[in-house]
Amino acid sequence: MSRRLTREVIFKALFQADVGKTEPGKALQYSLEGQRLNSEEAEFASRIVSGVVESIEELDQRIIHYLVGWELDRLAAVDRCLLRMALYEILYVKEIPPVVSINEAIELAKKYSNQDSAAFINGVLDQVAAKQATEGG
């Protein structure tokens, strides 16, 4: 399996937890059913889901900072979950270049949302990555 498919599992778990109010560990377990992740991929999925859940308030505050004329709860749930996932990677998973996290979020947005969402997600995450690069935070 590829990291893209692993991120798809992560996204589905985060979406279930956000929209369905499923406990995140159970949501990840459901998302993993029928998937053939190796131990490294399963660990990555668990790490990202746990990290997003533990950091959700900080992630949401950072996202809100870049929303112009929008509120977080008005965003499509797909967009909100993809932003949280990619933002967590940008901030805390240093072995993955931000451009990779951004691209993966954009591709998932194209699959699960629409082109406008993909452009929106790109704009927000590009700003975050630029700030990280210049200010280190």
C-alpha cells in the first residue's frame, strides 16, 4: 500500500470521528478493515490520527487564522478533516516535506470533495508552510 492510500485511511477515520462522533480509535479500526497496511503504514496511520486528536484545538486555531470570512464549523467536513491531517503533518512530522503533505491533501480533496475545495486547501496549507519556513512556527 502507498502513503496516499494510508492517508486515505487516516482521512476516513478522522471524518468518522468528526462527523459521526465515533471514538477516534474505533474510527481508525473501522477504516483499517479490509485494508492491507503493513506494520509501518498502520503505525503511521495511528500516529497521525492520535496526533490530530491530541492537537485538535491548536490545529483548529491555526486553521481559523487563515480563514477569511469563514468559520471553522462552516467548512465542509471533508475540507476540515483534510486540513487538520495535513497541518498536523506539516507541524509535527518533520520527515515528510510540507509539499508532500499539501499535495496529498489536495489529491484527496479532488477525490472526496471538488476542485474548489482542493484550491482552498492548497491556499491555506501553502500559507502555513510558508510561515513555517520563514518563522519556524
